[in-house]
Amino acid sequence: MYNLLSFLLKYRATILFLALEGLSGFFIVNNNAYHQAMVVNSSNNMVASIMDASNTVSEYLNLQEANEQLAEENAQLRSALLGQSSISEQAVFDPAREDSLALLALSQDSLVVLPKVRTRSDSLRFQQYAFIPAKVVDNTVQNFKNHVTINKGRADGIEPNMGVISPNGVVGKVKDVSEHYSLITSLLHTDMNVSALVKRSNTLGSIEWKGVNPTQASLKYIPIHINIITGDTIVTSGFSGIYPPEIPIGTVKEVRPEGDAAFYDVDVDLSNDFFQLAYVYVVKNKLKQEKDSLLEQTLVGNE
Amino acid sequence: MGMNSRHLLPQALNFIIFFIIQILVVRKLVLFDVAFCYVYVAFLLLLPIEISVITALVFGFVTGLLVDIFYNTFGIHAAACVFIMYIRKLWIDFLTPRGGYDMGSLPSPRAQGIRWFITYAFPLLLIHHILIFFIEIGGFQLFSYTALKALASTGFSLIMILVIQYIIYSSSRRNVL
């Protein structure tokens, strides 16, 4: 007993050292689970308001940029709106269009769209997703695991795992929420992946970030028999229900066969400029819960 | 031996100064996309020579966790700070000048000379930065790029730490550093 005590006393610094390193390691490994219980990151109200305040100056400097971006988006939305109203006026039956719309609806996994109600499908799809606008309070691009902090939180209906987009494309996924702020895992995070489609060939792949260049990501799992070329547009697939389908991600920059593997190594220029992120939309998928519970039921039923 | 009251106020001031600079000024300062600036480590490096390893470990852990909250890296800075606080005492003993340290002196450039300080601070900063970046990426898959980040950041942090101490020292007559 005395020996044990004298041992503990003699090596108390080393024991404390090991204990603190163990605790830090525990925090690092359990980062995801831990966040939910106790807000110890920049979505913490106090931390986020400090960042918000310290960003005021740079925000004013970027005001013009943000304005231009919003004006451009407004123009795009206006033209899209015009196009839509003209489509709904032509009630001519067009089998080819009907089919493609049905296909589109299937690929976008909107559960409610029937081929017959073609002119309504767009408005139904539109209602499936609600968009919560938010201002970027903090954003990093040069780390290996980047995060974005925004000024909307639980009080505004934001929940973990919702998708986040900007007018230019995919931004990331909500990781943690506090009352008035949220922490977003940026697309520029080495653990992030987004289900993506090559728009021209409808090939499914996965977007991952390698950790070095904030303007580029790589597209994985494109089989080598697929025709993919520089300039191809990459969009979200919408399969996960986190992002709406056809949200831009980027364009193909370079295609390399990956050794003797079955897949290409594809470099993608990201459509979003993460250096200039100012305003974003959090995507609320009203049917996600329904879809997930259905999936769960099916899986349970199969067992 | 704990921290005596003579050191308490200057150390508290040190903490506030370096922490505020870290969070409000240099948090988003990144040179050439690779050189990050972690000046807050200066607070830990400048703790009095005679404090016990236990005290140093606790200071390292708490400071690291506070920084982690602002960097969304919960645990990483804490782990790195605890590590350098554990080896700090050994390193200070190893660097003991002929005739030993004066009682109650600080491991600062002003008290020990700038060459001594750089010899003392550079390896500790380098180890701290290497730990930060390799733990963040979680492996050696981008070894040379991660090593470049660590090395460039160490240089940047060290220069900023020297500059900040010089500014504070020349603008105040108090015996802060």
C-alpha cells in the first residue's frame, strides 16, 4: 500500500499527463457525438457572437460582392419563374417530355409526383424543400477540416444533418445547432462526401475533398466505361434527401484513369467560391422524415 | 511549487493579451495558405520557470480547450498543449545556462536573451504545431503538405510571438514580460 502511494506520488505528473492526453483524445474521437450534448464549438451563442462582432469590418468590405451575388441570383430566379409560367400554359400532351419528367421525378425521389400531374410536379417538388436563409458568421478554407458558422439555429427550425447551399452550389451539412447559431461541416472537410451526378450521363458518384485546394474536389466511383469529359457539369443527386436534386457542385476539370482500377480519378472545379461565402440557405426537406421511416420499415420488414 | 502571488498578475495579463490577440486578430490570418499563427502558445511558454509540471499541465489543458472552442477542433489544441507542457521542464533544465537561472526569473527573451528564447521556443512550438496538423488530418496521407504547414506555421508563430513581446515591452514600463 505504501509502495503504491509512493509510486503514485512519485509519478503524479506523468499520471496527470497521461490522463489529460487520454481526455483530449476522447474529445477528439467523440467530437461528433459530444457536440450534441454540450455546445463546445463556434455555434455556441457566446463564441459565435464574439466572431460575429469581430467580423463586422470584413463584412462591410465584402458588402458589394455579396450584393452582386444576390442581385445575380434574383435575376436567375426571375427568369426561372418566367420560364415556369410559360410551361404551365402549354397543356399539349408530349409523351417524350412526360417520360423525362417522370424519370426526373423518380431520380429526384419526390414520392408524390405522378406522371399525369405534370404541370404540378414542379410546384410539388418546390414545396418539398423549404429554404432558411442565413448569414455566414465564420468560415475557414485552409484547414483540413473546415467549418462554417451561420447566424440561424434551433429557434429558426434548423436541425443537424440538414443540407446547406448557396446560390452557387453546395456548401455543406449542418453538424450542430445552438439556439441562434449553427455549425456547418463545410464541403471542404476531409470526412465529407456528397452524392453527386454527372449531369450529361446521369452517372452516380461521390464528391470528396482531398484537403489541399479549396477550389477543387475529386469525384469518386465513376466507372471507366462511362464517357466523362472536361467541362461536364456535376450536380447533387438528391438521393440522400439532404440536398434537393440538381444543385450545382462544379464542373469537371481533369479526368485520369486511376492506375489499373475500375474507376476514374476526376478533378472537379467547385462552383462555389468558399473564400467569398456570405449568405447561404439551409435546406429543410419536409419529406425526409417520411422517407427515412419508410426505408426503416422496409429494412425491418426484410429481416 | 505553485505560482507565487508576485507572478499572478503579470501571468493573468499575459494570458488575456495573447488569448485576445489569438481569437480576435490572428485567428483567420493564414500566410500563403499554409502558415497559421498560434501566438497563444506564448502564454504557456512564458510561464515562470519554477512552476511545477502539474501546474503547467493544467494550464496547458485549459488554454488548449479554450482555443479549441474557437477553432472547432475540440481536444486537438488541448492534446498538443499538454504534451509541450509535459516536456517543457526537461527542456528548460537542459538549457540551463552556466550558473543556473536567477530565482523567480521568466523564460522570456528579455530575461534570458533572444538567442536563448529562440532555442527554447522553436522546438516546443514545432512539436505543438506538428501535433496540431497531424492530429487534425488524422494520419500521414498528406505527409509533406502537413509537414510544410507545421514548419511554416512554426516560423510564423515564432516571429509573431517575438514581435508582440517587443511591442508590449516597449510600450509599457511594467514588468510584464
